[in-house]
Amino acid sequence: MAGWSVYPPDDLVPDEVELLAAQIEEDGGKVLSIYREPYGNNWQLFALLPLSKVQPTPFQRDLSLQHVDRLQEVIGELNRFLDPIVVIRTPNGEYWTPNGNHRREAMVRLGKSMIAAIVVPDFKVAYQILALNTEKAHNLKEKALEVIRMYRGLLSEDGSIKETDYAFHFEEAYLITMGLIYERRERFSGSAYVPILRKVDEFLEYPLPEALKEREKRAELLESVDALVDPIVQSLRERGFNHPFLKQAVVSKVNPIKRKRIVEIGYYEALNRMKRTLERLDPSTITPEDLAAAMAEEAF
């Protein structure tokens, strides 16, 4: 046994965990302890890692500079780093953190060379932690982008994975569809469509390469609906409508599902119905009372 402690002390550490400990030392880190965590009794390692080898998982949300600034301030005020990050080791010797990118960046800016980390031997934990919102995205756009990056990461690893295999990790099927749109349209107002997409956009049983093609078709249809909504919203604004949720109200007005709990139509029929209604809609006939009633009917 090398110079790290083991808990429980009389337990036999698996060979793959011993190998990971040796790799950490070879990478310039320092293993402090190998232990079983108290809930699932899984093996983990507590270590100091070189910051130069720690990176965020490539599919998570971007840094919030305000959050990083605040962490720098707190760490400096305490003169202690008290919250270890979680990492997994990649085959090329990098360490990905799915929940500690802001703490990693704060320590880099503070000029430190090492960071305390819990090293998990199971690679899929990187996806599970994001799904559990350990470092939760602040809004719909960030969450959708995080999901589509995760999706592409899984796609590059194994083309046989199905969307349904990772439904828990993606949380909502519509986040995949919207993620494709947010990748090319940063200012897309996706929240207006959540009430309907939540009911008609389902996870696919296809392998990810095939599913991604279907997702692109769904994203294109949603964008074509949005292209009809935006001119109507602009027309209403020119008439003096200043409702803070004006776009959502217009979408609610043409939502063919409203508050139905049991939905008998699918994604394409629902959005194509919306398109046909929007194409016939005359913005000059819409009143504030119409929009208020539409939103109330959708919500309740």
C-alpha cells in the first residue's frame, strides 16, 4: 500500500481503484485517502490535484463571472478552500469536474496550483451530477445548452446509446430540441413554448445519431412557428401592448392543447396546427382581454 489511508482499514481496495490512485500520483497529484462513501458504499478517492489538469466537462454551462468573483472573495476572506470539487479522470490524464468549474476558476485566478477533489472512478457520474443540478443552470437557455452539449458528448462516445437511456439525465425532451435552436440563435425566447412542448415533445427510442436527425427536424419546425409569432408580437407592440409576457400570451392564444391533461396529438400535429392558426391570425383583431384569457386558459 502507498502513502494514503484506506477506510474501512481492513477492506480490500479494488485493483481499478488502486490503479486510479497510482495514476493520480503520476499526474502530479497527491492521494490523501481511499474510502467508501457512506450512502452507496462506493469507492472514492480524496486527493489534491494540479489545477493545470482540471477542466470542466465540455457539455456544461458557461462560467458566470459574477459567481467566480464572489467565490474569490469568499475564499480570500476565509483564507481556506473548504468545498472540494468532484472530478472524473479521462483516459488522456485530464480531470473533468461536472460540479466545480467556478471553484476551479476562482483558485486559478487566486494563483494556486492545486485543488482539493473527490475523484470518482465511475465516468458516467459526470453526467449524473449535471442531471441532479449540483451546479444548476440559471435559466432555460443555459439548461438547454447544457443538455445538448451533454447529448453531443454521449454521441461521440457511443452511437448505440438511445435518448431514452439518458432521459433522467436530460430531464425534459424539449430541452434537447431547444438546445439545437439556442446553439444557433442565442436570443431565442424558448420559454413561451414550454407549456406545449412539455406535453408533446417526448424522448425518442432511437440511437442518438438517428435521434439527432429527428431533433433537427423538430427544431426546424419550432423555428418556423417562431418566425410567425415574432411579427405578430412586433405588431402588437406597435399598437401599444406592453405586457411583459406578450410573446407567451400570443403562443398561448394559438396553443391547440391549452390545459388538457391527456394529449392525443403529437409534436408535429400540434405545431402544424399552431402554424395554420398563426398564418390566419390578424393582429389588429387581438385585444388585451384576448391575451389574458388565453394565458389563463393555458395555465389553469
